[in-house]
Amino acid sequence: MKRFARLYAELDATTATGAKVEALKRYFAAAAPEDAAWAVYFLAGGKPRQVVPSGVLWAVACRAAGIPEWLFDASYQAVGDFAETVAHVLPPPRHESDLGLAVWIEERLLTLRGLAPEEQAERVASYWNELDSAGRFLLNKLIGGAFRVGVSKLLVQRALAEGAGVDVKLVAQRMMGYTDGRVTPGPERYLQLTSSAEAGPLDLGQPYPFFLAHQLDLPLEAFADRLSAPEDWIVEWKYDGIRAQMVKRASQVWIWSRGEELVTERFPEVVAAAAPLANGTVLDGELVVWKEGKVAPFNLLQRRIGRKTLTKKVLADAPVGFIAYDILELSGVDLRERPQAERRALLEEVVDARSALHLSPIETRPSWESFAALRQEARGRGVEGFMLKHRQARYGTGRRKQDDLAGGTWWKWKIDPLSVDCVLVYAQAGHGRRASVYTDYTFAVWSRAPRDAAEAAAVVEAIARKESPAPDALQLVAFAKAYSGLTDEEFKVIDRIIRSTTLEKFGPVRSVRPSLVFELGFEGINRSARHKSGIAVRFPRMLRIRDDKPLHEADTMQSLEALLALHHGDR
């Protein structure tokens, strides 16, 4: 545990890729295989489940520190991170433990689930007494299910490969499915990751590492020079679904999401569609709701995913299909090194008109200008733009830097995001290095357009006086949260304004006097009964601070309704 806590601190203290890789290599070289197995799980994105309720941790922390709840709360507000606050306020440990990470996870943390709160509190207090501040901080993150660290899965794979002297692509292949929560990491599986033997998949149903596309941010006039002619590319629509691999081996079917979650049981109709495939077939594609011969909005797929029980009605209301756009294995042969055009031809043979699967159509146009014109139809078609795949492209691993635009990388040529100008109304501190800065914001739009600046100012004054608005009165309606898009310096400026205009505190959340207008961008917009506004936006991010726009000129619910009509115009 001590060694992993030191690694966690090292990784958090630097932004240099080389330094992170060297720190990882040092850890893996010294760690016992059973500890390294869990370290890989967490570092590669495995999600620890919360094992003790927050209220229990809060109470035992106050008792162990010998401070009242109001003082702990004040400390929490100053620090901004619960795990770090606890590590700061606790007294020094009475003794220190040398137990390894695997013992801490398997024999201590995982056994906390389901215990009575009193027993949980007693055990957690005793655990804190065995760790220094860094160890307590890490333990609290793991107990609360809030473990995050500034490394990518690619860096973990690189460190393992360099340390063991094996091909990083082989390590990446072996790691597929490693973070699936239903399989406990163990020393045997870890040692297989770095074995020098040229072994195939560790499990029969194991997928391949997903190849990820780069965003294409070129002006249209530069396409011909930088990308060459459209004839050199396979151009497909970019669907708004769940990226997945369909694996058919030994007469069984496995469906894996891009997040390396095994989701087979959630999509029985897709499993049935894959049943006729030959053994040793792996397809890459998109899970979508397929209704009336076309792709339905993503929010329908979200509702389907959220259902624990798949009744006949659920299956009928949101039938899921698989749009195939690549083939990675055929008759047990790995095809990833073959050119894109060759793989496409094989895919068309496998997914033909008789198949229950859907083949991603290819669009052809004589020029990039004509493709740009067709791209304007993307929202009406329910897609996000185009995917560009060079005909000679191999199927790579992850998202790797590519300097040559006409090389092997896939490109996503997405349409511009939808956007509105909205008002900041709530704020919460961020995580990690932003734990003491307010970076997570809630935004609102006007219920209708204010008549003038004076009417908007009257609403702000009523909010400051904590007056509840009448149902039909002008008000600000919260509709979205966002935490990305601004620079560190911009966040610091906004943080100072938030602190000086705070109206109320609700735990870690502050309500602020409405004064700041932001342009908020998002990929999609849908109706939602779960949100007070009746609207939900997808992937919101802050595009800019609108210092040039007065408060009364922010957008309205009618603006959002117009975007809904635009986004779903002919569906």
C-alpha cells in the first residue's frame, strides 16, 4: 500500500509523460505480482466501488480527529476534496502497516461492503491508524470509489511493455477486458500481460484494442493539399451510439463496449443477429436503436441501457441493432494489419443483404466541397458528421499521434456543436489539482426573454433575497452542468468571482448571484423527464466566457426548444 501511495503521489506531481512512464516502470519492477495486478486495474481505468457510505466516513472522520462537524465542513470547503480533508485532520498514526495493496483491497476494503455502519466505522478508524497522510489519502479515494489518476491506459501499457521488453501492441491486446469489474485481478493474469510468449487472447471472448479517431480541424480549403483526393478515402457517417466489438468464437457471442465492459446480456437481439457468423469473427461497429429502418436518437438508447430488466415492451420500444464498419478477425485470422480497403471488402462479404446486422454505408462524392455540403445534412440524419479512413490504413491501437494526415489514422470530421448563451447559477470545486478551485458549474437560461435589463436585474435581486418566483414569472431555469473548456487561468478568474458572489452553501455546492454569461456547446439535445427543465444536453462544455453579452441577452427556454426542433427536425 505504501509503495502504491508513493506512486500515486509521483504521478499526481508531474505532467511530463516521460516522468510518469519511469515512475510506473519503477513501481512494476519492485511490486509483488499480486499488488501489481491491482495497480494495473486501477491505473488502467478500473472503477473501485464505494464500500462505505459517505455519511459514515464523515462521522468517523470527525470522531477520529476530535473536531465538531462544522469545523470539518469548513475544512472541507477550504480543501475541496473529502479524501484530502480527512488525511489532513487525522492525528498521526499509532503504528504503520507494511501490508501490500492486494491484501488491503481483497481482505480489507472489499469486506467492508454490507457490514453494519458501526462495524464499518470501527474498521476504517483502525485502518487510518496504520497509514501516513499519503496512504490515508489513497485509502479514502479507494473506499469512496473516487480514485482518479493522471495517466492514460496507453502510458500503463507502455510502461509494462518497456519494463518487460515486449511489444506494446501485444500488451494492449492482452489488457483488453482487464478492467471488467466481474473479474478479480490476480498475479497470474498480471504475469500473462508481460509474458514474452507470443500468446493469443487470454480469454476466448477477448476483444481487440479499439482504434480511435483524431478530430479533424482543417479549413475546407486545405483538404485537397493535406488529405489528397477523396478517392483515397473511405467516407462513412459517424453514428451517435455505443462503440462496440462483436466477438464470435467457439459458437459463442460476446459484445464488448469501448469502455471494455462486457455488455452481451444487455443486447439479446444483437447476439441473435451475430449467431450466423462464422466462428473466429470479430466485427467493430456501433450499437444503436434501430427503428423504422433508421437510427433513433441516442437518448432512447440511454433509456434502454438504464433498464435492469429487459421486458418485451422495452425490447419493442428500443430495439438495438449493430452497424458494422470494420472486420478485425475472420476464420480466426487477425486482419488488423491489412489495408482498410481490403478489410472493407471482406466485411461486405460477411455482412451482406441477408444478414440481420447493418453495414455502414459508404458515401462517395467528387470533391471535398461536395462532401462538406452533404455533411450539412448530418443533424437531420441523426449522425455527428463523417468518419474518414484512408484506404491503406491499418487498424491501430488506441489514439496515437499522427503527423501525416494522409497516413494510417482515422479522422472524425464532426459537425460544429450546438450552442447557447447561458448564466452561471451554481458552482462546485473540481477534483485532483483543481480540488481547491470552483470549476464544476451549473448553467441556466431564461424562462422567456426579459423585456429589458431592468426586468432581468429584478430577478437577480429576488434570487439574492432568496425569494421563490411565481410559477408564471420570469426566472432562470437550470438545464446543464459542465466542467471543461476553460483554461486554468480562466478558471482562477471565475473562482474569485464565485467566492465573492456566493449567496448560499449547500455542502460543497455554492449558489451564486447570477452575473456571468457563458457560451455552452453540446453534441446533442433531447427531452428528458428526469430534468426539471425537461431538457437534457449531451457532452456539454464551455466554449467561452461572454464578457461582451449582458445578462438579459442570455438565451431562453425557447432557444433550447428551437435547437430541439433543429436537432430532431425530420425524425
